[in-house]
Amino acid sequence: MPPITEIRRLLIADRERTADLISSLSGNIASMVEASQLTTSDDEHDPEGSTIAFERTQASTLLAAARNHLVDVDAALARIAAGSYGYCERCGQAVAPDRLLARPTARTCIACATAGR
């Protein structure tokens, strides 16, 4: 297994980037909502309406994904603190070191992840 200190460092850096992304996306969405409230245009008949709606939906989807990822990062950091990091949550076997380096938030070994157990 890769050194826990290295994995922890990767996770903390990932957490900071993800928190920054959440902040940025939240601001973008708030700006879009505010801008749409200041106009009297009808999205349905405005040529830009579908673009604005798409951008708002896309930003909301990215925000939800970033929030979910932050939950995964925090869970991985909690597993490190608890001493259970690096073991599959389904079968209990050690997760391959390469998998942990590639995906530090991994909760399962490759066999369980691909088998859908």
C-alpha cells in the first residue's frame, strides 16, 4: 500500500480543489438565478432562453457531482483516521495500491467494483 501520508496529502489537496469548485459553481448559479430574476424575458420565446436554461442545468449537475465527490473525499479521510483505509468495504481484502493512487477515494477492490457485489 502507498504510504498513508502520501494518500492523505492527495486527499487534502483534492478536498481543497473540490471545495473551491463548489464555491465557484455556487456563485455562478446564484449569478444566473439573479440575472434571470432581473429580466422580464420569457425563456421559452427568447432565443437565448434554452442556452441559459442549459447552462444553469449543467452548472447544477456539476455542483451536485462536486458535492458528492467531497463526501467521498471526507469519507476516505475518515477511514484513514479510523485505520480502515485501504480495505474493501465489501470483501474486506486489501485494495490494490495502484487503485488507491489512481482513485484515493476508492471504497472497494477492483474485483468487487467490477462484479457489482
